[in-house]
Amino acid sequence: MGAGPRPNPRRADRHGVYVAVAIFYALLFLAVIWPVYPLFARIEPRILGMPLSMAYVVAALLLSFAILLGLYLWEGAGRGVEPDLGVEPDVVGTSDLVGGPDPRGDAG
């Protein structure tokens, strides 16, 4: 009798990444509320024309987007599939979109 199924090292690796992302978002949440945010709640200096407090929130948002995009691409690479970034193949030719017949049948 065997000791049962062996643990999948890839699954353990996935678990670690998900835990790291969850910890990141917990820290990000804390960074934009009371304990940390008041440290950046100023108007000066301006960054790209935004007050420091707004630039801080925008930077947190962009960092959050980058982490989620990286996780999405990493998950797709783990399954051996191409990532779907929402770009559809060109089913309708561009000539059909410009100067083609009106699909509704209206003349004008």
C-alpha cells in the first residue's frame, strides 16, 4: 500500500503565489486607509499635475493592475494556453466596415 497521492509541486507553487497576492492586496488596502494614507495627504508636491495624495492612490491603482495582469498571464502560462487579452481576431474585414452595405438595409 502506498502513502497516497503525492503532492503536486506545481500546485504548491500556485498556492504560494496566491497567498503572496492576497498578502499584497491586504497591505495595499491598509496603505490607502488611515494608518498610512495620512502620511501622503498633502497637496504639494505635485506629481504629473496631481496632488501627492491623488498621485499616491493612482500609483497604488496602477501597481494593483500590474499585479493582477501578471497573475493572469502567469495562470495562463501554467496551463499552457495563450492569454486572452480581449483582442478578437479580425472576422469582419475592414473593407466591410468602411463603405460596405448597411447591415440593417437602411438606405440612409
